[in-house]
Amino acid sequence: MNRGDWMTSASDDKGVNILDPQELLQCAQDTSEGGRRKLAKAVSQFFDQRTLNPSEKDLASEILLNLIRQAEADLREALSERLSAQDNVPEGLVVYLANDEISVARHVLLHSPILSDKDLLGIIAARGQEHWHHIARRENLPPIVSDRLVDTGDADTMVALTANASAHLSKSAIRKMARYSLNCEQLQVPLLQRREIDGEVAVDLYMVVSQALRKDISERFVMSGHVVDQAIEDLIHELSNEAKGLRQTTPEMSSLAKRFNERKDITADLMIKTLRRGQIGFFIALFAEKCGLAPEYVVKLVQKDGGKPFVVACRFIGMMKSEFASLFLLSRHIRTGDKIVDQRELATALKNFDAIKDFDVQRIMKTWLKSPDMI
């Protein structure tokens, strides 16, 4: 058979060109880059375009496994990418790819519907950090798999897991990660933003972290601990209330924001970091001080018309487009109570940010500063 005829060797009853297992072997002999791509495409089409009986599926799986063992990494990666979206591939083949080097395994680890909880637990036990990180990012990860990932004790894996909004975390996993976060600052913020966190866990986490911080300060500096202790106690109270959904902008926050503004320290970076830590009340105080509005009107800016007035205010205080994008994403919780932003919502906000003219920004803000009820 000529290699140029490889896609016309057989047809199913719908007239779709397919390949028999023997012909797949012949295709594998073409070691050129084009040949490897054709083979990867043919493999995916073999499963996608015909119904295999059990014996054919076993034979095809055996042949494909032999081909994969001989193929180079780029072929395995291309094959993994194609098969990761299909649900009629032999489980043994997908598990084989999932245990390959990470450049190959990542596609099926992230997306393949074939991998069962048992398969994932086996891969966690057999493989290392790179495989764990990708499993932690799978959609709708069940608690049994999340628990095992936490049990690895790997900080980066836990950070990836807490950042996965669709992952289901058990209360025991949350508590374990709270203990791990004592030595992993990266884990603290995303963990506190999880929907599974209740007030009790939040307070426990802040208390543990604050004790370590107090100890470190007392060992480094000779000073009265009263001021530091009071500041930490205030922050624990603030952050714990935020975690319980009891956010508020207190007079103390507004007073602190005023001092920050006098020092010219209210920057986009500070406001972004404040939101990332979950300090919504303090963010509102900072933004209010920066743009000259009362905190309640800042909340209205963020919430009204999908955040359109917020665009005007951000432009007014000289925010760059990238900084606005970060604030818009992080402030979603203020607008809707939901932390997940639809990409179309962000795209619309960025379009509005670009479209409005400087003259209009100044005109609108002048009106709002004079009559904020018009917001």
C-alpha cells in the first residue's frame, strides 16, 4: 500500500474514511514529522468514527500500546491531546498516557473523562509533583481524590487545588491545609476564599498564623508587644468577619485609608493585594479615599450596571487597563456574591474601559462628586 493512499483504504457505511489496525502499523513506519501527525490523527479517528466490538477494541488497544512505546515524545503528546477529548477510548490506553512524562500526561490528566477516581488515586501514588499539580486542576474533582492530593503534603499541589473552584474539598482536607498554611503563605489567601471555609475554620487559621507571626516579631525586635498585638487582633477580627461574609467598612478602616492617602500610598497594587487577601471592607475604604466618594457609593459603583460606573472611577484615578482588569476580576464577589467571572463579562468591561473618553470621565466624576446619589 502506498502511504499516500493511507486514508482511502477502507470506508464505513457512512462513507467516512477509516483505518484498520494493520494499516495503523504500516502508518507507524513513516517516521517523518508529517507521518507522525497523520498517525496521531488516524488513531483518534479510529476510535471516533467507528464502533468497535470488544475483541476489536482489545486488539486496537494492544496495537496502539505497542506503537506508543516505540513513538517519540511528540507523537505521544499529540495523541494524548487528541484522545483527552474522547470518551470511547480504552481505559488502559488513557492510564498509560497519564503515567507518561508530564508533557504527554498533562492533556489526559486535565481533561480525559475516561480516568476514574481509582485511576487518579493510582497515578497520585505512582507519580510525583508535576502529575499531582495537573490532577489538582481537573474539573469537578471529587473529595476522595482531593483528600489524597492534600495527603501528599506538597504545597504547590495544595495551592493548585484551592485555586480550582470546581474541586470538592472535604472539611478534613480544609483543616489539614489550614495547618499546612502556617508554613506556606501562598496557601493562606486562596484557602480563605474557598466556599467550604466557615467562620470557625477561618478564625482557627488566623489564630495559628498570628501566633507564629507574633513569635517571629518578638524574636527579631526588642519592643513592647502591645501595638503589634492590637494590630494583629484587629486584623484577625477583620479577616474573620470577611470570611464569615460579615464585611463592613469601619471608621477605623476609613481613618487608616486617609493616612495611606496622605502618604500617597494608595496604589493600584495595594488595592489589588487587599482584595486578594479578602479584605473587601478595607479595599472599599481605600478606593473611596482615592476617588473622593463615601464607602457606600463605592459599593454602588461596583455593583451597578455590571460595574460600568466602576470603569469610570478606575479611569478617573488613573488606573491602567491591566490593573483595572485585576480589580474587576477580584471585585466580582462584591457585585454578585460569586467569585467566578465570566470571560464575556470581563471582555465587555475592558471594551468599556477603552471606549470612554477622558473628557467624559472627568465630566461624569465631577457630577458624581457633587451629587453622589446620581451614581
